[in-house]
Amino acid sequence: MKKRFTEQQIVAILKEGEAGVPAKEICRKHNISDATFYTWRKKYRGMETEDIRRLKQLEAENGKLKRLLADSILDNDALKAALLKKY
């Protein structure tokens, strides 16, 4: 089962690292992998809860827009193919 952490929890975990607590100890305490901790640190360093929440919203919106564009391109290609068959 994949455990989801809230933005507040991620910020709190990263602040522990900024306070000098060793990464191994933080990972063991919160039952996360080293890779997860370092990924969060790379992605969210210096951010507050609202910043992370907004980033996640923007990433979700970006993904939705990319899917809509891909669908539009596929529809366009299908229409072009249908027109070519007609003529």
C-alpha cells in the first residue's frame, strides 16, 4: 500500500533535515525511503505548505492540458485521414 503524505507532513519532514537531523534517522522515523526523502528535498526545498499545494495543483492541471492536447491532435489526424480517403 502506498502511503500518502500531506503537504504539511512533507514540510515538517524536510524541516527536520534542515535542522540537522541525519537523513537516515528521518527516513527510519517516518518510514520513508532515502529516495523519497531526497526526491522531496530536491523538489520542495525551501517551500511552505501552500507552495507545495499550488505546485501539485499546477502539475495536475498541466497533465490534464497535455492529455487534452494529445486528444485534439489525434482527432485532427483522424479528420485529415478521413478527408484524404474521401478525395
